[in-house]
Amino acid sequence: MTSEAQALPELATVPWRQPTDARWLRRWGRIWHAWTLLYTIPFIAAAVGMFLLDPLATPVALAALAHAWIIPELYAFRGASVVRPKVRAVAPGESVAQGLLGDLLGHEERELQRRTGLALERGDLGLWLVGEGGALLVTTERRRVHCFCVAASDSELPPSDRIAHLLLALRSDEVGFATVANHAFAGAAWRVRRRLPLQMRPALDAARRVAE
């Protein structure tokens, strides 16, 4: 349990939010799973029904099946987008910031961050992958990935400094970090992986291996 002295000051800006602990994550994981079923089952049922009633309706049935697939994919894309790198010119001081970030990481984590742009951090809630504008949390169950949108307060910081600020906040108060962040999506790891940029996928694979 994080003491009051260690709590992130940003928690004062969201006093209405329930702490994002393991129980909260399990509940919201189930809720997102239920929403996915509610989106997909009616379309699948409609597709099967149309095909059985009239095979000539097969094109419409296929369109319904496409909707059953596309809608969850769009939500997964929104979730994965929290860690997508921002498109910008090389920021002044990025090389120095990269070196300082590397000092916060172990050897393997440092190399993984340089290749993928995501910093791997083990926490009580699971394995975190921290980017410059968000974080992914791989739960110890390995069945779900929670996507959080969160950013450093100074928009002028180089990308690696942004990651370092978020990493330090996470280490200081993991539950507070997750509570302050905006929960964007929770879903199967394979679905989130498909929507990550190619260079970031090895980071998610590594987090899943560590979670075993």
C-alpha cells in the first residue's frame, strides 16, 4: 500500500476516481469483454440467420460478419494508439534524454526501449510498457492488456524525458499512476498486438514472456 507521502500529487485532480487496483482491473477487463460480445454476437447471429433464411443474402451476411470483426478492432486500435510515437522532428536534447532514461533501466530493458520505444517495468499490477504518451499493462493472467493514456505535464520535453517522467511516477505510486491515467481499452493481448506499430510488437511479446 502506497503511503500518503508517496502518493502522486496529480491524484488531487481526480478525487472522484476509484483507485485502479487489481480488483478494478479485473472488473473492467470483464466489462470490456462483455462489451465485445455485445458488439459481435448480434452481427454473427444476424449473418447466420440471413444465410439460413436465404442463401442469396450471403453478401449481406458477410457484411454483418465484417462488422463483428471490425468494431472490436477499432477499439483495439484506439487502445494501442496510446503508445504510438508522436510524429515530430527530432527534439533538441533527445540524445541526452535517451542516455538519462537508459540510466533508469536495466541492460535488457534499455536495449528493448531503444529498439521499440517502450520501457518495460515490472509492477505489482503486472508488466508495464511505458511510452511517451501512454502505457500498456500486461496483467499476470496474460489474457488481457490494459491501455492507459497519460502524458508528462511539460509538452516541450524530448520523448525520452517524457518516458522517464512517467516511469518515475509509476515507480513512485503504481496505483496512483493507473488511477490518474485514462483507461482507454482492455482486451486480448493478440488483438492489441495486431494494432501496435511493427517495431513495438517485440516489447509486448517480451512483457508477456516475463509475465509467465
